[in-house]
Amino acid sequence: MSIRISKSKFCAGVQCLKRLYFEVHSPELAEEPSAADQAIIQQGHEVGMLARTLFPRGVEVCERSLDQAIRTTRELVANPEIPAVFEGVFEHGGVLVKVDVLHRRRDGRWRLIEVKSTTDLRDHHLEDIAIQYRVVSRSGLDVASASLAHVNREYIFDGQEIDARRFFRIRNLTLRVQRLQPKLTFQVRSQFTILAMPQSPDIAPGRHCTDPVTCEFFDHCNPPRPNDHIGYLPRLHASAADELRDMGVESIMDIPDEFELTEIQRRATTCVQTGEPWYSPELHELLAALKYPLYFADFETVNRAVPAFAGMRPYDHLPFQWSVHVQRKPGAVPEHYEFLATGSSDPRREFISSLCAALGESGSIVVYSGFESQRLSDLAAWFPEFGDRIAPIQTRLFDLLPVVREHVYHPAFAGSYSIKSVLPALVPEMSYRGMMVANGQDAGLAWESLVRGELGWDERDRIRKALLDYCALDTLALVRLRQKLWQI
């Protein structure tokens, strides 16, 4: 049977011909989609369904058989009573495409519209739309324009019903797509040539493994790196990594002294080469600025494409959980306070009200990154009546991340300053291993399942406990990390 290339496989081949080869000939090598991947797919589906409301009386092509779907698409296109076709399927020259929206204009010509859940045009969208334009045009349709419908980040939900006309921005890309057509002819020919080969092409790993998306065959092409690999230097630019590899340097141990690195990268190099951690002389003075009582705070949020509550924009962070550990004086056992929304109603007001009560009016509030300050600014904008309480809280925030980044390095950081890397290196007795919820992404997915109301009581209790345990560990980790740095 002759090989067909779908739109998604064509885009995979544009990223990497080896990825395309594996998708067609060795799909079993692919990593299973994670829960986060599936959530992104579901979010894209929701955005796509919302886009259809822009075209009333449009008809979806639902057939599972590709050949039948192609025939049904032809019938719908030929029927002048059908104003729009959703998921229409076309084939030309062995390339198959499924078009999100084909809108029939009054003059009988067609608008091709690709729907994305991103907030802007990205470079790889052009090839995606261009291959559709190529196949649909060569299938006999008079395509007047090719456009991208993406999410409008400036749209503010009024709390009533999503206004799809304001939620989306539609960008006409016809000229740019037409200019890509000669290049596509070469790319399609190259892809069919590669797929006819008895073995996958010999393509070395590189930036294309994660740009524009992380390849599902990443682990197959990128076996685990040794702990001293140059890829574990913090913020090493790809060009610098390429230069080192061209010199035959793969290990941090072999980086020449004269090779240009940033101060932080040189520090990390020295730590790996000596096997010893580094702490700056200013560390004690910085930590001495903290004022008791000490509060250690962490927030959890979800950022949905389609906003759920009034005043929110697409991808705004919706805060649903906080944890605070309080140490009243040196050596005191930390007290723990927490909040978790468990219903489907708007959690924001209760979140900020309970948080303000827990944080008191004096004392430093230790966080790890600027995330909490940003969320407090969001809450102040949504609820101006809390502004006078939020502003003083923000002045009390003490961000531990830049302190660690500028004044601490441990060989076990492996180039990362995330709390998930720093904690086990400096406080090895603490770990997130084995937890049902082990990171912020897990927390958001777990909370979404909790508030959808589709779970039994036992499962709800299990998820609720996992969320509380995770967020509490995040703030207890800050307590222990600050103690460790102070002792040093």
C-alpha cells in the first residue's frame, strides 16, 4: 500500500525527518502522551469547538474512514446550502489534510481557517496552514484566503457567555502561505524520499528535538546524559554548546579555562570539576535581612485558555490553593495554614481573603520566584477592595530564588535552580518522589478533576489529600532550605 502523509506528519517532518520516519515506520518507539499532553490536546479541542460558533449552520465531517470522509467533504463542498465545513478531509499527491474550518464566501470562493489555542502566530503555524492551502487548492477548490484563528489574550470575559468574535483574532496569512508553496514542493518530495528508505536518516540530536515541540521520540534519540555533561551548565546557549561539541568537549570536566562562560556558568563548572558546593560570602548578610515572624508561602493555579470567571482573560492564572508555614521566632516549630478550593464556584475571593488573614501584618514572606507577587497583582486588579491589604504583603515578599541563583551552587543542581533540583541537593532528606501530585502541573490537573464533580467520594478525598500534601511540602521545603542556608 502506498504511503500517505498526513498534515501532522508533514509538520513532524518539517521539524525533523527522523521524527517523520519514526512516526510512520516505528510508532512503537514513541513516548506515551502524559496527562499534561492530553490536557493540552483537550484544551485545543475546546478552543476549536468555540471557533465553530463563529460559523452557524456549519457541518462537521464525522466519518472515521478517511476515504469516506473525503467523499463526504466533496458532497458538502458541492452543496451551496452548507455555509461552512468543519474537519473537511482532502488528499492530493499522497498528502492528507483535515481543515478546521472551510467557510464559503458569498462569491462561492472559500476561506481556509486553522484554529490554534496559542495567543499569537508562531513560525511553525505557517507550514501547517501552507500544506493545507496546497492540498485543498490542488483538490479543485478556489481558496480565496488562508487564515489563522488564535486566542486573543486581551479579551476579558464578562462572566455571562464567551463572545467568540472577541475571543479570537483571525489573521490573514494568504500571501505568506503562497510564498511558501515552492519550498513545500521540495519538502514534500524530500519526505516521501526519506520514507522510502530502508532505515531512518542519520540525524544527530539538537535544538530540533524540542523546537517547536518536544519530539515524542526524544528519549530514543537522546539517551540519559552523564552528570558532568555540558548540557547541565546553567543557561548554556545552544551556540556555545555547539562550539564546545565542535571542540570535542562533551564533559564539563574538559571545558578549557579560556572558554568564555558567564560568571554563573564558570562557577558551576568549578563546582562540578572540584565536586564541592559554593556559597558566596554575602549569603549570611542577605538572609539576615529576614524579619520574624517568618512566613513561607506557595500558591497553586491553573491557566485555562477559555476563562471561567468574570474579569479573567485567556490564560490568566486562576489561584485555587495556598500553603503557608509560619515560624514565629528562631528555633520555633513552624505552624501550618492552608486553603484549597474544592467546589466549582469562583475561588479567587476566598483565596485572597483567607490568605490575607494568614499572613498577618508584619514579618518577611519567603517565596521561591516572582510567581506569588504576580498572582497577588492579578488579585488586586480583580478585587480592588483588597488592594490596600495586598500592597503591604507584596512589600514583605522575600524571593529566595535569586539568592540561590546568585550565591549558591551545588554540583547536584545539574544546571537547574528549580526548587525540585535545589531541595534534594541541599536538603537530601526531603523529596517529592512517590507523591501522587509532585509538581505544579500535576496540581492543576488534579484540581481540575476534583472540581469537575465526576469523581466518587473516595477518589475526591484521595485527590484532595494529595493536593494538600504537595502544597504543604512546597512551603515546608522553603523552611528547611532557608534553615540549611542560614546554618551554612
